[in-house]
Amino acid sequence: MSRITVHQLVPSAVPGDATTAHTLQVQRLLRDLGYASKIYATAIHRDLEDRVRLVRELPRGQRRHFILYQLSSASPLADLLLDLRDPVAVNYHNITPASFFEGWDPTAVQALRSAAVQAAQVGRIASVGICDSAFNAADLRDKGWTSTTVAPILLDLADFEAEADKATADRLARRRDRGGADWLFVGALTPHKAQHRLVEALASYRATYDPAARLTLVGRPVCPPYATALARYVAALGLTGAVELTGGVSHEELVAHYEGADVLVSASEHEGFCVPLLEALHHDLPVVARAAGAVPDTLGPAGIALTDFSPPVVAAAVDRVLTDPDLRGRLARAGADRLVHFGLQRTRATMARALKAWVESGGEGTP
Amino acid sequence: MTTDDTAAAGTGEADSRAYLAQVQREIDDEVRRRRAAGDFPPSFERKLDELFARFTPTGTSDDHFTDALKLADRSAYFDTKVPIGSRKTAKGAVRFALWQAEAWFMNYVVTQLNHFSSSTMRVVHLLDERVGDLERELSELTPAPLPEEEVLSPGADPAPYLEELVERLGAVADRGRILQAECGAGTLLAALGGAGHDAYGIDPGSSAADAAAATGLEVRRDDVLGHLGSVGPESLAGLVLAGCVDRMSTAERRRLVALAELTVAPGGLVVVLGTEPAAWEETVGPVAADLAPGRPLHPDTWAHLLTRIGLEVVATLAGDPASFALVASKRAPATT
């Protein structure tokens, strides 16, 4: 008797991308569970060509496969799914509401609207939506899905044991010698991540608590008009020397930034999970974040989640976490617990239960 | 319960969440304290929002108009040439075939679009020239502001009206807070507080206001128009306007009375504590009087301005020949 096959479809496979890393982890899990499993994508980075295949190679009409679709953006893969007769489940990583990009990027608005429509359409043929967070599960139900379950993203933080990029680490160390706290945010420069709110909070913090404080914004400028506006805003506030926009960085450079920071601050207004929170906890960084989307669920009691994210409140919160050793100790202990909660061993077990229940139901039932 | 007490209470997640809730309350208290001390003026946050709005694609203004115009110029041309360059011969051939099939129709449509966009851009450029001319003329008409020390006058002294103002404002104090702008040494604030009413003041910055804050009065460092712009609608029981009313320009006074009408609750009071124009000229001298962008108005003029926006003048108090206190009420909605 041949092995059960569970293939994954993902719009694109790119090194360093959270969805791609998760998809590779799920493939490893599926194989450990005894299933045959391959990954198919419409676009593949050359570094992943030996691990991911083009979607046109997906075997069709021969025998029944189980299809797990990694859904986080609009893709022609969604139309392909509608034509398949194989059992389909969706691993949902959230779709940012298009309204965040209105007035900034009409192309992104159109793509995100299409993605939301596709998510609703796929819900009619998929037997279950496996969601990173309860927030994402609620989002799918709002899109008309009736069967959802929560299984957190498979994140291997051991990757961060890599050596930090030496040039970056040296540069940050020289900067630290000048004094002042170092704020860090990691995420693409987009309107919904609201990096301009962090700039405002830094201005307030420098005016009140620490005139030498700095902010490093690590992330690719995926919405160019927003990135341009952000850079001009920084200049207009006279903060050019205090705010660094790094653009995209290598993994080793990212490690250096985590190791060189004092606090991770997030103003993001919409997050389906927010991996950088866990990365920061892994580096023992205190976290101050806007309590938006899945952030409170991911962060738990391991950081300060603010419902009022006005600049004075953020400034006071950052000052508190940096100057109160008792609070730092409590957050660090809660952070260690959080890392166990989202550790690979536990999240693999949760994901395995969800996948096995789906497969054992023949792709029809609810995990 | 203190933070230390909570920390000792346990290590479970529920305890951690309770501890964090306490920390957040302490952070909120810290912010309230600093806001009251003027460290975080509300107008600062509003100005940040306005500044960022200038850089958004739909918020172009001022000197960025030229940048926006250049951007529009660049995007006002639609290229009819399909990109057919490719290192893979087969793909290039396919694209070339597509180009042959579609080019004539694309060219027809895009030529019209280009006509439309170029004529539109011509109009925008003409508009730019006209707006530029207007800005130049306006800058010549607007006199440069006087140095602050020449413009700032002490404002009317509230002492002669204290008792009656406290009584009148106290009678409506159940409708919200009482705000005095500008509060100076805080004489009226102290009297209102002494009578048990919830009052605070704002001041753009004077040594008298700093001294008032040092005595424990809630005095925030902020400008009047900026602060009123950030106060919630109909949230004030009383609004006392002092100091600034003697030196504002006509446009600023119009905005001031509009904001007063907006922020005072129905049944609440607006008090103008002003200097008599003749007394003001004697105080500041002829140079400052002639060059000031604004000068004190007669109480009749204030009554006219306030009545025009729907307030009812209920009293003009005259306790001192050099000043006046005009009291106007915002009508409460009729009940059936």
C-alpha cells in the first residue's frame, strides 16, 4: 500500500521569509508523521530550487493527494485549488486589510482585496483552516469559514544561534559607546506596521527621558511611498542621526541588531502572529507593543501591550522597562515561559494533531 | 497595592498579568502627571499628525506641492511599448507576437490618455503659478510678528471679579471641567479649587504660570487654540478666556469663539476676561499698540461675536475701569 501524500502549495518560496520557513518546517513534520510530502510554488528563489518545485509539476489526476495551502497573499494558486478534486486544508497566516494601503499603494490595495476574496472562495472547498492564532481563526470565520483550528507557526529560534555579522555588531557597539537607549523594530516598512508612530514615540522619549536615544527600523521598503514619507518625516523632525532605516538585512545582520538593542518596540496596527516578538524574547529583549491583532496572544505576560499607543505613553512605558530591574526580571521569566509555549517541540505536536485529524478524517472532517 | 507587593504575590501567569496591569496603571499615572506639568502638550501630538500628513500621497501641501507636481508630470505619460526584451528566445517571441496583436489598439487608447493627462498637467501648472502669486501677495500683506516680549501683555487681573465668577462658574460645574486660558498666576484657578470645583489652566509659558504650577495648581504649558482643538466636544462646564484675547488677530478670534462654542457643554459658560482698549494703549505704549497684530476689543464687540455664534450674553461685570468680564451662556437644548 502506497504512502499517503500531503503536498503543500505556497505562493512563493524565498529564504528568510517567515511563511517559507514555516512551510519547510511543516514538510519536515509531515514526513516525520510518515506522509510523503513535497512543496509547490509559483515563484522559487534559486537557493530553494532543490527543495521546492514549480506548481506546474504538481501531479494531477493520477491519485488522490491531500493539499495544504499556505495562505497569506493573493495568488493564482487559489484558482488552481478551486479546480482540484483533492481534499484541501488551508494554513492561514492572515491577510492584511486593504484599507491600510489606501492612499499609499493602489497595487497593494487591489492585491489584498483579491486575497480576501480568494480566502472566502477557498473556504467553500477547504475542509478546515489551520490558523496561527485565535485572531486569525476569528478572521477566517468572519470570511465565512465554519471549520477552524489554531496551531501556532513552527518557528525554529535555534537559527538565531548563528554568529552575528561582525561589521554590523562593531558599528552598533561604537554607537552604544555614545550612550542612549537603542530601540529596535523588525518588520517591513508598510502603513499597517506604522513605523512613523515609533518615530513620534522616540521624539517624545528623547524630549522627556533620554535625549541620546536611537531607533533602528529593520525591514524592507515593500511600500515605497510609505518608506519615502517615513524618511522625510524623520528628516523633518530633525531625527536623521537618531533613526536608522536599514532596509532588508541578512540573517547575521538581524542577529547583530537583536543583540545590540535595549528594547523592541512595535506600533503595528495589524498582526496575524508577529514572529519578531518571539525573536526579541529569545534575545532577552523587553518588549513594548501596541495591543493590536494577535499581539496580546503571542506576547502574553512577557511584555507591555499598550491599548493607548500615544507617544507619551510609549515613552513612559519604554522608560519603565529600561529602568525598573524588578519589571525586567519578571518580563524575562515570563518571556522564557513564552518561548517554551511557542517552542518547536510543543508547536510541532499541536500542528501534528491538527494535520493527522484532517488526514484521518479523509480530508472531510474537522480536526 | 504597590508593585513590590504584587511581585511577591506569585509567579503564575495570572499573577504576571495582574502585575503588568498594575505597571500599566502606574505608567498611565506617570503620563497624566507629566501631561499636567506640560511635558506632553496635546498640541504636540496634533502637530506631529499634521506634519506626517504632509508627507502622505494625499496630503501634499506647502513646499511639497512642487514635488507632487513633478511626480504627476512623470506619471502623466503612458508608454505604448510592450517590454519585449528577454534572455529567453521563446518568451521574447511570444511577447513580440502579443505586441503585434495589441499595439494598434493600445496606441489608440493611450494616445487619448496622453492628450488628457498633458492638458490636465498644463492646468495644474497654471494653477501652481496663480497660487504662487497669491502666496507672495499674502506674505507682503501679513506683517511680521512682534517679538514675544513686546506683544505679551499681562492681561486683565481677575481679582475684582473673583467672587462673582466663582459663584457663576460653580453653578454650572456639574457639566464638566472648568478651563482658564491663559491662567497666568492662577488666581482664579486657586479660587475655583478652593470652592471645590474641578478647574485647570493652560498657559503658553510665563514665569507666573510656572509659579502657579509649583503651588500644585493644574497648569499645562500649551497654546489656547491648539489646546481647545484637542479638547472633546461639549466637555467643558466653563471656559474662561484671558490674556490671549487682548492680542489675537481677527482670524484667531473667530477661530477662538468657534472652538469655545464647540467645547463648552450646553448650559455651560464662556467668560471673556479682557482689557479695556483705552487702558491697554496706556499700558503698552504707542509703539506696541500700533504694531501689534491684534489689540483688545470693547466688551460690546465681544458680545457681538459671541451672540453671532449662538451664545447668550448674561452679564458684563465691571469691577475695574481697566478691564471687564463678559459672561455668556450656551443654551441648553429645549426639553419637552
